[in-house]
Amino acid sequence: MLKWSGVKGGVHPDTHKDRSAALKIVQASLPDCVILPLRQHAGADAIPLVKPGDSVLKGQLIAAAGTEVSAPVHASTSGRVRKIGPVQAPHPSGLAADAIVIESDGDDRWIDLDMPDDPFSQAPMELAERVARAGIVGMGGAIFPAAVKLKQGARHEIKTVLVNGSECEPYLTTDDRLMRERAEQIVDGARLIQHILRAYRIVIAIEDNKSEAIAAMRAAAEPFGAIEVEVTPTLYPMGSAKQLIQEITGHEVPAEGRSTSVGVLVHNVGTVYAIQQALRFGRPLISRVVTVAGGCIKSPRNVETVIGAPVQHLIDACGGLTDEPAQLLLGGPMMGVTLPSTQVPVIKGATGVLALQRREVSRATESPCIRCARCVQACPMGLLPLEMARRAKVDDLDGADAAGLKDCILCGSCAYVCPSHIPLVQYFQYAMGEQDARKNAARKNDYTRMLMDARNARLEKEVAAKAAAKAAKKSRASSTSESAP
Amino acid sequence: MTPRSSPHAHAGSSVNRIMLDVCLALIPCTSVGFYLFGWPAAYLWLVTCAAAVATEIVCLQLRGRPVNTVLDGSALLTGWLIALTLPPWAPWWIGVGGSLFAIAIGKQLYGGVGMNLFNPAMLARVGLLIAFPLQMTTWIQPLPLAGLTYPDALEGLRITFEPATRIDGYTGATALGELKTALTLKQTAPDILAEHFVWWQSLFGLHAGSLGETSELLVLLGAAWLLWRRIISWEIPVALLLTLAMLATVASIVNPLQQAGPLFHLTSGGVLLGAFFIATDPVTSPISRTAKLLFGAGCAVVIFVVRVWGGFPEAVGFAVLFMNALTPLLDTAFKPRVYGRTHRGKPLPVTHAKVVVNHGRKS
């Protein structure tokens, strides 16, 4: 198909959204204990501020942001800190990650929230700081600290605040439901972001398969100027920031650059909602809406839950499992990760929990590449996935980079269409990890060398200083002996 | 539950399905080949396909690869394509030898499916044509049209499996061969064509030629299926056919007495089968759109040059092999433009530079 503008490539996976999109968001009950990993965001671990045995209140800051790019963690319910230490993390490896475990006291008692004044009367940087303190991260799954993005954006001329409601991942309907049920809050949040960035306009982008969300957002945006609701075609990965910017503005984000380079800042619908809650009511990010779906879930729907609730708790809220799932996923089927068990906690970036039946997952074995180039046609970034994989397989990392690895967004469109069922994304992830490892090793080497050089220089200096002192002493001694009678 | 990398969903396509689709697309033109040329054509097709599959199994075993790989259907397809390009009454060993060469040397020696540089079927065809010119150019007249009686099943067996069987009464020349020979006898192209070439007959396949490439209409039917199923893309065939038509048109305007014109070139020989089924072989053709267009155009140039000035009447095989050799070069030279980068791979310029905005901070 010829297409001269807009997103190139992309795929059309079955959406599987109907069942969970039909039902209202339901509040999950309070779990007995919540598990709050110290890293639920891109960047450094948060630093715990409490110790085991401490009583905490709902919304209390329990771990502070480690560095500039990091996010704090708040208690999602009231209770006692049971332990701080390794727990099974929501990661396919099943490896442990540090977390704060809070035993709920059942009261769910809020801390006194710092109720802000009218945010529109406050300085933008003040507001960005509030967002940072609320621990908000990209809720669409990117988990990049939202405040870091806002602060970076504030240093650029931002024409457009792009609210990402495309939700292109199959099964997931959290953004859809959020837009239908909380449209006014989202519009308010978008206007607050606009205020922070001094942006010219707001565009809310929604895929054309969410007609009710489109109508709700249009109605909510109506009273305000400079807000448009734009309908995009249903195409995966429309929800990727780069692709959405291309679709809406016609511009491409320069390679190695950020969306701010083209005057756009993208925030997911869920993030915008969380920002609104933080700026209007002072609420930190301690709950979120999660789609619980898949063939093994009795009644798939969206559940609003506290962060840190075990996945099993959400599944129970949806009537439990009807069948042993063939695959348990955190996130959507295109970019989500397998979960090691249902005991892992829901984290800030958890868009969905999917329990998939055997027929819903791809299980064919890999066969040789026949160079059919479907991956090339599907790639929204214009890369050569088959070449990248071929190079990555033999550890030719530079070759893989030249074939496009450095621009890969890991969307999985290539592997989705591959008739040979080659796990392309796995090769790319491996190659990227390997590159990181090499870069780290190189950095470490450089650092070691720097320390060695510094040490040598210091030793040399010491030797020189000693020699000089000796010489001085000698000359002093000789001069005194000369002057002696 | 074993951890697996995303994506966990899949479009449901498979290599088997692709090969099956191509085979389905070949059924119409193969059937008409059987109809026109009778039992010997069917026997030849059968032994050629069987030999290809058998060779694949043996090679996989020798290479210590899982033998069930043969189920991907690629060997069957190669055998099938070879059979379609053979003279319909060629002896069995032509088909078997062709398959053996194509699969063992042309494919498995390079590392199996997906690894070969050259199209195995065309390697076999060109190899056979050079090694056995007589058998490879003994054409049969379409039986029903020429009013000839079909050899019965037994007679057919003799024709295919007993090399000494005389088939003189059935032979005829292809349009391309006719033109080439007649031109050397100082006849003019329009005269020759008026006598031997009726374009609509050619379209329906009612003339002498290879087993499966005579009926252009049915090849097009198969091609439409492939395009609809998105097994092939339009670039290579369209570039090939347009370029060939253009060259033929220009040539017939410049030299009307010696040149046959576009209609003749497009409906004769294996051009259509080659354009849609052979040149589009994903393994041996380039990836990006520009490279595909050049690949198709290049095939057409070679076909035209060899047909007009070369020693062989038909040249699809040579053309495809020649362009196969250029595929890696085309792939390297013409990559798709990467998002956010120029054609040369440099990042696009930043349109919104950093601005100094003091958001009420005390500086």
C-alpha cells in the first residue's frame, strides 16, 4: 500500500478489547499486604525512609527519589512495614528486587495531604516539582519519571502537548475506560501540563476503535480553547510516542533526539490523570487502573487497585481463573513481559495483567529466515529486522547497529508478522543488553585507568617531593656544617 | 511457564502456508499443461517434484538437520517450478537431474532454505539447457489444438521413461524459437509473426512451450492470488513487465522489420511465470522497494538483450540468475530510510531548539 505521510509499516493484531471495554472500572478490595518495589520507574532505585516495624499512613512517603532521574515511592495503604528487602519482582527472570512490604491494618487511613491552592496560579516549576514529589511515572508502560519529562520540556519551546490515548496494544482498555469515565479530569490534567510547559495547544489522540472515549473526550474538551481530539487509525504501534507524533504533526523526531526536538511532549492518558490528581488534590501515585483480561480470566474488566497489590488479588477481583494460563503477562501481548507467578505485585507501569490461553499465544518453533521482508514492511521505524537479527546472532553488534538496532523501539511488529517465527525482539534485546554491558565495561576500564593514572601521578609527585625534601635537607645540613665553627 | 520474549501474539503466518499458497497458485497453469501435453507432462511433473523432495530429505539427513524441515514445502515448490519450465515431454532424467542439482547444489550446499544466493529452480533450468540442449528444446505441439491424439497412460510412461521413444510426430517450435530461426533466414519479423503468432492463442496457452508457462492467462490468475494473499509484492513483476514492454516498443519502432513488439515479448516464453513466480522468490530477490524495482527492470534488460542478440531464444533463467548475483549489492545500496534519519543515515535536523525560559525561578 502506498502511503506518503503518517506512520509507515505497523501491524493489525486482533484487538480482543470488547469484553473488558464494556464494563465499568471496578474498585478492588484492599489486599492484606502490599509490596512496593523500590524501582518502579526508569532510573535509579528509590531510597527507603522507613524501617521494618514502622507504622505508615496511606500516601506517606516511604522511599525518596535516588537521583535526578528517579521517582519516590509512597505507601499505598496504612499499616506496618513488615520487611524491606528482596521479593520476587514482576520480571520474566523471576529474580528478586528490593521492595518495602507493608502489612495492611485495614483502616486505609490517609496521611494529611498537602492540599494545594489553585494550581493555575502557581509557577510552572513549582507544579513540576509537585509532580516529582507525587512519584508519577509514565503510566502507559514507559515508566519514565513524568516530572523529569516536564522539566526537560519546560526548557524547550513546546507547541503541542500530545495526550496519548491511542492504546494500541491488544486486550488493554485502561485508557479507553479512563477516558470514558474520567474525561473531565484528563482534560484538566492536560491543561495543567499545558500551563507548566506554556504550550500552544493540546491534542488528544485516540484510535478510531474507541468511539465512546472519543465522544467523551470531545464533550469534556468542548468548553476550552486550543484542545483538539484527533482520531487516528487503529494501527499497532500507534501509541509509540515517535509514531504518534509522526501521525499527528507530520514531523519525525530526529534520531538520537527527544520529542521536544519537534516541539511536542507526549503523556499517556493515565499519566495525565495521575498528574491532575497530584496537582488538584495533592495525591501521590498510589493506585492505578489495570486491565485484567485474557482467555483464562472469568470476567475480564478494568480494576482500580492500590500499587503493590499481588497480581493474584486482581485476578480474584475478576472472578479468578477459569483455566491454567499458558502465559501470564504484565502489559499487552505485543510488548508485555511474562510474569514468574501471580504473587508478584502490580507496579506503577502495569497497564494490564493477561492470563492467556494456549490458542492466544504463539508457540511455533523457529525456522530459518526466508527473507520474505515482511518484517521490513511491518517495521514502523524503517529498519531491516532480518539483517539486525542475522548480525545479532553472531554477536556482530556494530553490524546490527548499522542495520538499525540503535533506532529499534522493540515494538515487536517484525516478530508478529514473521512467518518463520523468529524471536526477533529477543535477539534485539540480547544485542542491546550486550552493548550496554560492553559500554559499562569500557566505562569501568576508563575509570580504573583514570584512578591508576591519578595514583601514579600522586606517587610520582610524592617521590619527587621526597627527593626534593631530601635534597633540601642535605643542602641545609651541608650549609649548617659549613657555617659551624 | 517458560519466559518468552515479546511479542506473545502472532499473525499466524508460517513458511508452510506461504509455500502452500504458491503451490495453489501454480495449480491452474499446471493443469492446463497436463491438458495440452497429456500423460507424459504429468509423469514428468511427478518425478521432478518427487526427486526434489527426496533430495531434500537426503541432504537434511546428511547435514544432520531435522528431516521434518522438508515439510516446509520449499523443496516441493522448487521441484514444481523446475517441472513447469521443462519441455513437457522431456525424459525423466532431465527432471530428476534438475531437481537433484537444484536442491543439493543450488540450495543445501549454501546452507539450506533461505541461504541460497541463486534461485535453485533457475540454476537447474539453465544448467540443463546448457548441458542437454537437445532435450531441453524439443517442444511438443499442444495436442488438442494440433488435432493430435493423446498418447494413452502406458504410451505416456514410455515417452517419459524410455529415452529412445520417437516423438517426431508431435514436435513443434515455440514462438520465440520460430522467430529466432526465421530471422536468420532473412524473413521479416511482421511476416513471421503473422504466420506463427496469434496473441490471443498465446494468452490462452495454445502453443508449444514449457509445461507450465504456456497459458499466460492462468499464470496471471495465479499471480493475482499471490498478490491478494500478499505473498509477493507488485514491484518486481511490474518493473520487469513494464521495462520489457518499453524496450520492445522502442526496438520495434526503431527496427520494425527485425523486432517483434511488446505484445509478443510479454506473452511468449516464460516471462510472466518468471516475473510473478521466479523473480519474486524472496530468498534471492532484494528487500527494499527501490531495489526491487531495479531488480525487476534489470531482469527485463537481460531478457531483452539475450532474446534479441543472444544465442538462446529464451532468457528468463539467465536474467534471474544474473540479477540474483546483484541482490546483495542492491540490498546494501538501497536501504529504506530510517525514521528520524536522512537517506544517508544522519539524524534529521532539530526543528525546535532549546529556548531559555525562566519559569519564575530566581536566577
